[in-house]
Amino acid sequence: MLTAVTGINWGDEGKGRVIDMLAEKADIIVRYQGGNNAGHTVVSEQGKFVLNLLPSGILHPEAVCILGDGMVVDPEHLSREIAQIREKGIEVTPKNLKISKRATISMPWHRIQDELEESRLEKTGSAFGSTRRGIAYAYSDKYRKKTLRMGDLLHLNEENTHSRLKMMLEAKNLELAGCYHQEPMSYPALLSWCEEQAEKFREYITDTGSLLEKALEDGKNVLLEAQLGAMRDIDYGIFPYTSSSSTISAYGLIGAGIPDKTLDHVAGVLKAYSTCVGAGPFTAEKAMPEEWQEKLRKSGNEYGAATGRPRRVGPFDAVASRYGLKCQNADKIALTKLDVLSGMDEIPVITAYTKDGNDITEFDPSEDLEVFSPVVEMLPGWNADISECRKYDELPENAKAYAERLEELIGHKIHLISVGAERNQFIIKENWL
């Protein structure tokens, strides 16, 4: 079976939590896009893990994890991430981690460019809210053909590779010196850096597409893991406040390296309320006062897994969620963090937007979303701890009513509900995977 797990909203929906759960029955877990610009948080018996590059399935020793063709890989960050989880007793070897030879390398200058440009834009109030980890610049250079792929690290003794390295270094030094007045990087330093990464990852780099083809032929269970959510997709998200890659399920097969296959399921992940990291329009945060937001932020520990930045928060946004669901074409829905809403007397839900006295129910990311105001419906809360509930009927009536109202608003059944961060804190409401 081939399943993709994707985010319906702005990211941080709890995909890592869902992947970790599904990974118990998976043979292979594949990251198919993005880089170390976002984090997945997973809580297991070994502790709490924040994973930026490694698939969430790395915590399952029997599973094979793949960094796919569509990813941007920062080798230095990957080295640190591997070292950190090894310290907690998690095994990472070429046996359970494979890196696609087609994955793009985030070069040393990409992070530098990102930091310099975001700092420049901050001075004028025009910053994009970048994580400053070089992802946009790595993808840009991928399409400009001015970076390396992981497989190139296996050919550093070839003249063709040397010629390409010299070409891209010359171009990058011109950019950094001319635009940002930076000292140029030397070719020996660049080559030494590449040789160091090759030594670390030589045994991990392979043709992962062929590996996946064989696994699917053998009837293996494969999971595709997305980063961020539909609102951050480069084509369908709220441009220019997007990621630099495609976050939707339709790209999953391409980014994994198996474009000739078909997905069996798409599991879309929704949070029981709205959160957003970074700049750009976010209508949900207009719905409630700052006091309410701060209480929710603390209750849900809503701080960026990769950056530590406080997330922008608001009520569940049905308008944006319907759009995200359409983009992801999800047939299974997981609703996360329902437990965070426990203790509220009333729980707000955004049912529509309004502009000039007109209600708007269709989300269009190309519109000036800043001028829209949320239409809020208040639902009765539940003053009860639901973290021990394991069956849908065990939930308080108002908690069930909340989930069922969300189903009405998005036009789709919810199949799984998480009621806590631990692996066993979930409820199967309908036919789950």
C-alpha cells in the first residue's frame, strides 16, 4: 500500500504524530520535499524528538527511511540531527536511512544568502518570515542548475564535477561580493567541504527510486511524508508567503522518485484550531483577542519545532481547511490536538469570511486576504480531561458535537482524533488506515 500523509493548513498540523503512528505498520517512510526549514515533533517511549530532515519513521527500528528526490538536504544539519537522536539510543545507519542521489544539496552559501537577504528585508518591513536555513536559495539554484545533488558527492574525482563546482562558485562569489559585500569562498575550501560530506554520507547515497519500485512490487507498505501544509505550497499556497517546494500529495510520487505509481490513500492532517508560523495573511488570528490567543498558545505549546518562534494562533478555519482539503485530495482525515481545547466555556469556529458586508465561503489565495474578516460561530466547550479517552463514545457530548460540526463545515468525515501527544492517545472515529 502507498499512502501519503499531508498537511491541510499552514503546517504544524501534527503530521509527525500521525506518521509515527502509521510507521508501526510501514516498511518504508519517505520524505519527498522540503528541507530542514520545518520540524516534526514526535513523543515516544525514548523521549521527545524534533526532526527536521529525518522522516518521523526513523524512531521505528524495522522501517527504512528515505530522503527523496524532491528534498533539499543540508548535510551539516543532517549530521547534527543524526548525532542528536543517536544520543537517545536511536540507531541510524545506511541500513535504515537511504538518501536519494537526486536530492539537492543545500550548499554552505545558501544559508548565508538567506540570512543576509532576510535581514536586509527586515529593515524595510518586507521580510517573508524565512527560517534562514537556505531552503529557497537551494531550490532556486536547483532550477538554475547551479548546485550539486547528493549523488555528485560520489564523483568528486571527476573533471566534470570539478568544472561544475568552479562554475557555481564563481557565480556565487559574484552574488555574495557584489550584493552583500561578503568575502569570497575559495575553491580549495569548497572542495574540502564537499569531500567531508562525501566521507560522511557515501554509504547512505543510492538510487532510492529503484529501491521503492522494488519494494512496491514486493507488496511493501510505503508511507510518503510531507513537510508543511497546503497553504505553504509554492503553487497553491498564499504566495509569496510559501515554502519553496510543493507540499501537496500530487507531488509526493514525483518527489519520492516513483512518478509512475498511484497513491492508495492520502491522509490529510488537520489541527483542531489554526496555527501559522511566519509572515503573511492569517485571517484566523483576527477572530479572537490576544488574551485568548496567548492562553491557547500556552495550552497547545504552540512554538515552532524548528525555530522556537511563537506560532500565530486562531480558531479552526473552515474556509481555509476546505481549500486545503481540495488541494491535498485527502480521503482520510486526522484531527489533532482536540485535547488542547478542553476547559474552554465556548469554542470559536470560523465558518466564513466577510468583505464589504458580503460573506465569502471560497478560499482564494490570490486574493488580498488581509482585507477579509472572519465570521465566527461559538460552540459549547467541555470542561473535562479527554486525554484518557480511547473510544469516540467516551468523549464528552460537546467534544463529539465539535468534531461533528467540523465535519459538516469541511464536507468530509474525520477518521482519527488525537487527544494527547503520546503514541497511544488517539481515537479511531471512522474507518482509519
